[in-house]
Amino acid sequence: MLDEQIKRYLDFARRGIENEEWLYTSLALDMLELYCHENNIDVPEDVAILRKKLYESYLPHGIAFVKSYLENGMYTHAKFELVRILECAEKANEKLPIDVKRIVEDVERKLKRHSEESIIFPEFKRFYSVE
């Protein structure tokens, strides 16, 4: 039987996915895992399922955000959105679609052109799916 705090975190995460509140959902899942770790409780299997749903729900929106930022010259915002996408994929044990690689390369070029700090490609490459 799940403890009440775990139930609250799971409910919050489920509602977050339904309401497309991806950042809060991710935070709730992180807090749940931390709570379980600190209290020597096994992390419920629902967490992996919710992480996958979060990834699937967020990915198309995250990519759209990145493209919008690029179109508006907001390259640093695009970079940070890509980092969020990467973290979401990593926590869900998912591979990024190959089209994300092209977007990363585009952001990289634009950041370099505007002499801003670039993204480290090896961190992203291990998450590309093979298509």
C-alpha cells in the first residue's frame, strides 16, 4: 500500500500531464523519487509510466518551443528548452527522434554565430534514436 505522500505526488504528476504542466510534473516525479530514496521506499512502478507519458506529451511541444525561439532569435532560450527535452528523455529512458539532432545542430550554429556558449553534442548524441 502506498503512503499518503506518494499518492499525493502521483496524483499531482497525473494532473500535471493532463493539464500539460510539464515542468511541475517533472518536479513532482523528482520529488517523489527523492522522498522514496530518503525513506528507503521502493519507487512505485507508476513513476516510469508517468515519465514516459510526460516525455511523449512534452516532446512535440518542446520542439515547437525551440523552433519558435529560433525564429525569434532567442537562441539561449532554445538551448535551455533543448536541455529540458534531453532531461525528460533521459529520465524516461527514451531516445530522441533523429529530427531533434537537426534542431540541435541548428541551435549550435546559431549560438556559435552569435558567440554564445554552445551545446555539448556528446550529451545529446547518446539519446538519438536510430532511424
